[in-house]
Amino acid sequence: MSTFADRPAGAAQTAHAGLFTPLRVGKELSLSNRLAVAPMTRVSATADGHATKQMADYYGAFAAGGFGLVITEGIYTDKAHSQGYLFQPGLADDAQRDAWRTVVDRVHAQGGRIIAQLMHAGALSQGNPHRITTKGPSAVLPAGQQMAFYRGAGPYRMPEAMSADDIAEAVQSFAQAARRAQAAGFDGVEIHGANGYLLDQFLTAHTNLREDRYGGSLDNRLRLTVDVIQAVRLATTERFVVGVRCSQGKVNDFTHKWGGGEADAARIFDTLGGLPIDYLHTTEFEAWRPAFGEHGPSLAALARRHVSVPVLANGSLHDAVQAEGMMGRQEADFVSLGRGALTHADWPARLRAGEPQETFDRGLLTPIADLANAIRHRSELHAAVGSALPVP
């Protein structure tokens, strides 16, 4: 397979030159371009949370295909309540740490950089062999249904409200997982504060009914995220990148918006921008759309007004015109792709060479959104049409 460096530059690279300029993140991390692979749950680890050779092939292909940065799927942080899905990878012990080294080495060998996304599912856990109960900020039944393509079925369980000790243990689990990520050779970690998982559950007023220092005001509801960021920073060296991801929508509530509109966004981003982070990752369904109502700035644009670190925008940015436009309008510093990366692991190389891009095929995610299904689906299509199709 040809790598990104082997592809000739075409007219498309000139048209989208901004996507191919280098970027520095943090004190030492240099990215070759502004294109990142978004974190995407793939439920393809071993049953005990170990990364596999198949995962190394999967992540390595993105680096070979020209993505400057690869962000992993959400990785659980402890063997208590953090795991969200069966066959999710972890960084909860040293054996899981060591299993990631092959993945990290593969990405680095292809010239890419890789960041581990650290995730605690909280009340949205639907597959956890370590505990039969779920925990969240309050005993509030999550909206919606468990996700079938991650092996879930039926409504979510009623979570137990976390005690002060539970919260302290969760904070330390993030810190310990970050320390293991650095030991495994990752270039950094991204703290998952988005999409309805634990940190977002604390931020959200209707799932956080607490009356202690972690509930009530927006500042209090942000406190767990603040504590986690500070603990992760203390657990790692200054050169190790620490990012954070935030969103309004959730995996079980896609249309959710922050109740205070732009005022809430300003307060959230001011707080995050004052913490020792190296980048901020915002995600919306279509990243360029107004964050509130029919007019006004996007969520990424609001973030960029309030933080001094690079802003990574996510949301339907496999449309290269929209991706370039966000950077040209100074709404984002780099962009992450999900569906585009799944469709073509060499998306940057294709854009650079002016080659066509296929439409995203949801068959890659059904019935199970794992790597085995993706490979099987591609093989079936290849047999049906008699032409080579890339395996994500």
C-alpha cells in the first residue's frame, strides 16, 4: 500500500492548502497537517480490554494514509464503573498499557502522532464486566435506549448517585490511565468530557441534581472536569499533550443544547481555557452550523474566542470545503474526521492527489460497529462489484 508521502500533490492540495500546513500542539508535539482522525468506538479489543494486532492495523492505516494525528476510541480508565461497552479497550492496568504499545509504534512508524482518549461512561455504561451497577452524578434514568451496534439492548439502567469517595476514585483513575498512556508511548491524552458520558453528565443540569460542591451552579457542575484535568496534568510531564473534548449533543440525546446559550458557552470555555490543557476538541453534527438558533457563531468559533490553545473542530468535516472554510474563518485550528476516515483511511492522500471520495456506507457499522464487521462488509462488497475497496 502506498503511503501519504508516496502520493503526488494535485490540484486539490492547492485548493485546500490550509489543511496541509503543519501545526504545533502543546510544548513539543508537531503535526504534519491539520487533519486528525476523530475518536470512534470500535468495540474490537479482547474481552479483557487489550488492544489487538487488528487494532494496530486499523490505526496504522490512518497514519499511512496521511492523517497527522490519530485520536483513539474512548478507553476506559478503571476496573470499576468506567467501562461503557463490551470489548472496549482499557488503560486500567499495566497489561492493557503494554498491549497498546504495538498500536502506538505502528502509528509512529508511519509518521503519525497518536493520542489516547480517556473515557468514563458513567450512567451510560451498557457493557461492563467489572460491576453490575452503573453510577452517575445522580439517580436519574438516562434518556433513550442502549446502542445495539455496541451490543446493547433496551433502556439504560438506573444509575446510583456517586459518593464523594466514588468521585475521588474516578478522578484518580483518569490520572493513572494518563500515566499509563504516557508510559505506553502515546503523544498525549484527550479527556472525554463530551457526548453524555460521565463528565458531561455532571455538567448537564437535568442529569446532575446534586446539592454538594459538584452540583447546582454551572461552575459546580464543571468542577469534576476541572478536577480531572488538573489530576491528569499533575500525573504526566509538561511535554505530554493534554486535550479535552466537549459537546452539547449526547449519544442518547443528539439535540441537547446548553440551557444558557452563548453565556453558558462563554463560561464553560473560559473555565477550560484557564486550565493546563493543550487543545480543545468541540464536536457537533455539522461543525460549521450556529451553535444556538439559526444564526450566530459555531461551537468551535465560540471556543476559539475564549481559549488560547488550538481548537479542534469535529462534525461532518469530511466535506473538505467546510473544513477549509472553518479554518479560513479562524473558527478552528485543525479538524477531525469520523465518517470520512472510516470510508477512506487514506482520506488526506486522496484529497492531496485529487482522487474521488466515496459516500459513507453505514454497513460498516451494522450490525456491530467493530473491525471484524467492517472487514467482512468490505469483502462482501468487493465480491459483489469485483473491484478493490479500501478496508477502514
